[in-house]
Amino acid sequence: MTVSDVLLLALGALAVGSGTLVVTSKHLVRAGLYLVVSLGAIAGLYLVLGAELVAWVQVLVYVGAVVVLLLFAVMLTRAPIGPSADLDRPVFPAALIGGGVGLGLAGLFADAFHWVRYPEPEPGTAERVGEQIFGAWVLPFEVLSILLLSALVGAIVLSRPDIGARQAEPEPEPEPATEPETEDA
Amino acid sequence: MHVVIPYVVGALLFGLGVYGVLRRRNAILVLMAVELMLNAVNLIFVTADVSLRSALEGVVIEAWANPGAAAPGTGGVFTLFVIVLAAAEVGVGLAIVLQYYRMRNAVITDDVRLDAEEERIAG
């Protein structure tokens, strides 16, 4: 057991524990906040594993943007503040499949890697990641930028009722788009 | 470091995500569980970068292979790609959820009728 092992164990226990609370909590907002803890612990795991840039991107994009977007959606759908009663389906099939997948994969990894010591990774620098992205993986990088653009346009089209496929149909009288709610998607 | 620890953590997180997707009825909670699954895969990518790098030390790369593609750090690059994909996914997914909420005033996935036809958008 070295220091990095202790850190990996502690951060892993934190990630799995708060992940369990994400999928079992009765409060919608609390589930989102536990997700912050879980993603932050995973960012710490990246740091221990030597992927420094990935850890900060995780904090920036996941904790900073994705979770905030999820919490916005929780509020825009007028979620109740207290515990909600109708959040869950029956537990048995989900627990069977989820537990089977999780424990099965965990057993597979434990069987494949045993308790073997690997050398400590040297901390990765942004320079190396940049060389990789713009050297070997330029084409996927550019394709991802196109995908982000199309996702942006798609989200705008979806959240605006006055544009989109509905206008292609012959409407008897095109009613003006009156939208009482403010929309922020 | 014992690389089996983050591997097992990733596997357990993936199982938790599968459980959450199957268990939850609220569409936003389903999206949160999907985020857990994506993070589990990211963690396994980064861990594989560490373990496979030390396993591949001294292996001569074939001449026809792209030498950059086998260099260390590839797991981190793929993790960045998956993070970008997750951001796009959650943007479009929440747009769909909010549009559905505007039409039906509900975010319960059990009530979504996939065979409903010719219903006008209320908004």
C-alpha cells in the first residue's frame, strides 16, 4: 500500500458512495448535488492516475456545466422541493441487471489484473495531450467540433416551437407562437 | 500503484449507472445515471492508459502503424472526446425533456406513448 493506493481507495469509495446516493435519493436536487461529489471524486482519481488536464477538464465541463444544466432542468420542470414519492420503478429487475453488470465487470477486472503493482505514472502534461490530439487524432477532433455544432443547432430547434418540422404541414391558420414560459435549454 | 482499484471502481460505477437508468422514472434522473455510466467508461480509459503503457514498454511498433496512436496519453485523449460527447448529449437530451414537459407537463418516462400519432404541440 502506497500513498497513491490509499488515495485511490478513498476517492473510489467516495465516488461509489455518492454515486449510490445519486441513484437512490428521493430528492431530485440532492441527487444532482451528490452527482457533483461523485464527479469531483472521479476528477481526483484522474489526478492520482496522472491525467492532469483531463481532471481539470472534468471539473470544468462536468461539474461546472453539465451538472448546472441538469439542475436548471430540475428547476424548469418545477420539481418539488421535498422528497418525491413516484421517482422509482420496482426495484427487483433493475437491481438484478445493474448489480449483475457491476459485480460481473468488477470480478472480470479483478481476475484480469489481480493485485499487481504497476509503476507510478509520470504526471501528464498538457503538452503531451496537445501533441496527441493534433498529431494522431486530428480527424476525430474536427468531427467532434461538427458534432458539437449540430447538437447546438438541434437543441435550439427543439426548444423553439416556432421553427422546425411543424411548419411544413399545411396549417389552416398559423397561430402566432405564444409562449408564456421562458425557455432556457 | 495497484491499478485494479480504479478498474473496480469504474465497473461498480457503471453498474450503478445501469441500475439508475432502469430504476428511475424521472427523465432528468435517468440522464444523471447516464452521466455516471459515461464517467465510469472515462475512468477505465484513463486507468488503461496507465496499465497498458507500462505493459507496452519495449514493444516495437510495427512500421505500418501510426506511431502517434500508440504513444502514452491516448486514454486521456479519448476521455476528452467522451466528455465532449457527454456535453452534447446532455444538451440535446435536456432540450427534449423540457420540450416534452412543455407539451405534457410531465417528465415521467413511463407515460411517454411511443405510438401516439398526430398530436398537436400545445406550445
